[in-house]
Amino acid sequence: MPEEKAITEKELEARLHGICFKNGPPRHIGVEVEWLVHHQQDPTRPVGEDRLHAAADALRGLPLHSALTFEPGGQVELSSRPADSLTACVESVAADLALVRGRLASLGLTLAGHGHEPVLPPRRILATPRYDSMETYFGRRGPAGRSMMCSTASVQVCLDAGYDEPGPLGLGRRWQLAHLLGAVLTAAFANSPFSGGRPTGYRSTRQAVWAAIDPGRVGAPSGGDPRTAWAAYVLDAPVMAIRDAAGPWRVPDGLTFRAWARSGEPRPPTHDDLDYHLSTLFPPVRPRGHLELRMIDAQPGEDGWVVPLAVTAALFDDPEAAETVYRVVKPLAETAGSEPAPCNPLWRAAARDGLADPELHAAAVACFAAAREALPRIGAPAAVADAVAAFCDRYVDRGRCPADDLLDSALGKDALS
């Protein structure tokens, strides 16, 4: 619960500058992988709440290196520790996933790699003050918030923010790179074309849902300097909940954090309130000391998550590959208009069309080729490089994404024809 000492607006800005961007050499990498939980034999049958809670208890007893958490709809999330290399990150998370899959299999359950639940309606199984207030807040704006909470899953790549100085590995460049690359990653890894058992018209329904929940907390910050832009974004974002240890949390409507700090009503905000507020903001790139890229759908297959992790790491940590992104994607991003990601035309095209969009396809071909060339230079193991090559052969080079396989299957087509 909130600490006693209130915090002024100037202190808020100073704290945001200090905690959200940790500068230094980009050495660490991490990944957060989310999964839907299905019946092994019948993924269209809902898993009972008691069974999901029992499965969660069983998973908590595993000797995992990653942090294990659960999303409101029962999705499983593993968050790796910061790793010193791509190889170490992949090996650690793969070992944890093997334990999780094995324990779930013994319970007749399995992890399902979809960006959005394809058949079942959203259902919240976790009742906590955080999720109660979140559902109330989003419910004022329509059904997208509930769908986001209960029916989506992603691969979130985490990378160091970089040096606090100019250059290809500098903070400003990596911040810009993340936003430039976002639409390409959304399109290439789109894997959620269904909801309620029907096509939605989007390759990434997950991304479309996220873009619809609340512009004030899902849009990208605007401005050149990352720290200044992020501080303004945070303070001007709506407050989702004012927590209260003695009773239900208050869910204000239209109160920004800046206005709360200035008014001090219904009580002055604290450092702890700011930290909680940060956890309720969901832009496509979120600074948490490191940069968290949040635009990639959960992927099919046991190891599908490795490819977006490897491609993103290569494009960020190899200066030559990063320059390719700037050269190829920046002109494309400049045609997207003034709306922030993920609500501008380029990001909407990425969610709707995937790599069927010709400009995104051309950009993805160039970026993935640069990533493949960079993988040996950043020390990626051969198996990871082979997985990226196979993904390029199956999807990127052919202007396809994993969602196209699902759509073809529903139409009875051969995905490789």
C-alpha cells in the first residue's frame, strides 16, 4: 500500500528521469513469454476455474529461474532474468518452459501460442483489487479492455536502454529504433486472426485490441528526448486507480497523475503511487530501466518465441543491422502521419494485413536479412540462426505471417502451397 510521504510534481519528474532509463553499455537481454492455457485434447472447451487455480498452484512449486506470474484470464507468463547473452537467455527460458509444459501435461493441459484467444470468450478468473479496478476503468470505454486482460498473450523482448550519448548504441537511437521497428515486428509475427471462432479482419487481433483500449495509456510518447517525453507522458496519463488499504480502490474518470499531484485530492500521491501508475501504462515500448517491446504476438510451437527474441536482439545490438532499420524503416514511418503508434495508419496496416502489406513486406525482408547477417556477430548459436532462417523461408520472404497459416487452415488450404 502507499507510503506516507507525498511527492511533488518536480520530484515526480526527477524520479521518472532516474528510474525509467538506466544508461550504460547494452549488455543484457531478457524476454517475457505469455501463453494461453488450453485442454490438451479439446482447446475449444473452457478450462474450469478450479482446474486453472490448481494448475497455478502446481506451477508455483517448480524450480524455475524465470519469474512466474498469471494474467487475469489465467494466461501463464514467464519473465526471464536479465541474461548476459542471447544464448543464456534462450537456454534458461527453454528449460523453464519444459518444466511448465511437463507439469501442465500431467494435468491434461497445454500452453497455446496465440496472440489472442481464437475461440473462447474473455473470462476473468483472478479477482484482485488491481484487476477489479482495471476492469471497471476499461469497461467505461467498451469491451476491448476485458479482451486485452483475459484473452491476449505476447512475446515481450527486453533490451538495455543503451549509452547516454550519441551513436548507434545510444539511448536516443535505441529508443527511436524500438518505435521504428515496432510496426515491422507486429506485421511479421502477427498470429491472432480469430476471436469467437471467426476471422476478425486482422492478422493481429491482439494488437488491434490493445490499440483500442485507451489512447492515453497505450499510445507512444511524442518528443525527441526520451526522458522528457516519457515524463510528460506518464504525468499526463489518466490515473487508473487510487489505492486504499481500508476499502475498494477508487477508479477516477479523466484524472491525470499531474492533476492529482497538483490537487492532492482525495489524498496526495506518493512514490509508491507513481510506481503503481507506471505499471498501468501500456505503450508499445515501455521503459522500465531497460526497454520493453510489447508489440509481438505469442508465437506457435514450443520454440516459436525464440525467433522474435533473436531477430530483435540482432537488430538492436549489432550497429550495422541497426543502421539498416534506420535506412529502410524510417522513411516508411515518416509517411504514417502524426498519430502516435500504435494508432497511426502504418501500425493499423501491420495489425490488419501483416506482411501482405507491400511496404511492410519490403521493410521486413530487409530487416530480417540484416538480422540474419548479424546473428553470428552477436554470438547466436547455430540452432537459433537456423530457426530464424526457417521463419524467413516460411513467412517473411513470401510475404506471410503465422496468422496466414491459421487463416489458410480454416479455409482448408495448404499453408505451403
